[in-house]
Amino acid sequence: VEKADADLVKVLEGPTSIMFTNVAKAPAVLIKEFRKKSEKPVLKAAFAEGCVYVGDDQLDALCNIKSKEELIADIVALLQSPAKNVISALQANAGQKIAGIVKTLESRNN
């Protein structure tokens, strides 16, 4: 954190505004939205999710930070994907083939 403090102190010299938020990307999204009408404000630096972002060119990177809830949703979607593929395969023509294979195996065991 001391390194982050040192980097931020250098950048924040001169007229500066500070935004605090619980959602890391909210200030960047707000700045980007405001920029549709004006060239300012300019992003000097940001400290988000334990990282220091220095320079206005970091605005897009900040806008792309995912919240904890978004990351959890992504993980849940990834975990659901294989199950959905199996279910759709069972419901499609492949399901009929699988059912045929199971029936054949059952008849061999009897």
C-alpha cells in the first residue's frame, strides 16, 4: 500500500477531485458517460481492487473491472454450461441414440 500511496501522491498534485464508491468501476463508468458531452474530467489515477491505475488511458480498463456479483454470475454460468450441454444432447437426436445404447446394454445384462 505504501508504494500505491507514493504513486498516487505524485499524480494527484494540482486540482483534483476524489470519488469513493463500493463498486470499483462506478467512477470510471460515470466519467466515461460524462465525457460524451465534455472532454473533462480527466482521470489522473485510481486505486481499485488493490491496484493503482495511473493515467487517463486506464479509463477503459477500469470500466471493465467486474464486481464480485458479476464474477460469481460468470462462475455459475460456467458451471451450468456442461450440465446444459448434457441435457440438450439427451433431448436431441443424440438422446435417442444414447437411449438405444442403454437399451442394448440392458438386454445384454439380462
